[in-house]
Amino acid sequence: MATVTKEQIATAWHHGKRLRLSLAWRQDRYQTELFLDEESSSTLLLSSVEGSAQDRWPASPPLQSLALESRGEQTVALAVGMAGKAHWSASIETLPEPLALRFDYACRLSEPAEFLGSTFEPAQTNSGLFELAFRDIQGGRLTQETNCIAISAEPPVQAGSVWKARWQFTIWGRSKR
């Protein structure tokens, strides 16, 4: 039986709710899953769409090494990974404002990419009483469909013999009650 490696960061509790990001090892990379925790329950809101070891340009950054760090009241997940000839880095942190997580990704490539970005699949379990918003998007563009949410990175900038891209966004939650 395989051992599952899982790390988590969570926002502070706010009116009986918090957002919790789980980074669970799946095959050859960490998958991110975002949960809404309430005092007596936990609901999956969305999960990252991952590729496979054969994908040169996966739907989400292939994060393969992970460390958690505390910075005062905030927790930060720092991660790196690679696929093909590209290297990714990520910083995901809780924010002082209620129910908010900041994602900051970068990719260094040796050739132009077919796709760079972060792709999420919304869970079907959300009752509609809680909503998520993607905001403060920098270096990318948001696309939302019924079964897919994607932040597509802007085209990489060439710097000598390499290309570089960086995209950032905040996921913010709020109750509709």
C-alpha cells in the first residue's frame, strides 16, 4: 500500500469558516485541493487539474518538491517541479484578510510553451451558499466554464536563451448567507 504525502495550509477561522488548501502527492506531483471547513464539516470546492509524466505542458504546474514555512500568522507553501525542459516554482500563502489565499507561480523554459497556467475543476458538492472569486490576477487571464477554471499565463518573455513567465492570483471566498 502506498503512503500518501499530504501537506495543508489554512486561512484563519472567520465566522465559523476557513479555506484549507491540501497538497496531496498523486503519482509524480502534488495536486492542490481547496476545501471549505466549517465547524462540523468540510466541503471540497475545487481541485487542480494535473497532467501525467508524459505531458510536456501540463494543465497545472507539476509541483514535485514542497516545504511549508510560517511567517508570523501566515503559512506559506513553497514548491518546485519540472516537466520536459521547463522548471516551475510556486508560493501559496494565506493572507491576513479573511478566507483568502495568494498563488504566485513562475516558469523558466528553454522553448516556447503550448500552455502555461493553472487549471482547476470545481467540485459538484458546493451547495451554492458559498462562492469563490479569483481576483488580483497578474500575468495571466481568467477563463471560467462550467467544469473548468483556468488562469492562462501571458506569453513568456525571452531572456537570452530562455523564456520566463510568471502569473499570480488570489482565491477569495465568501458566504452568500
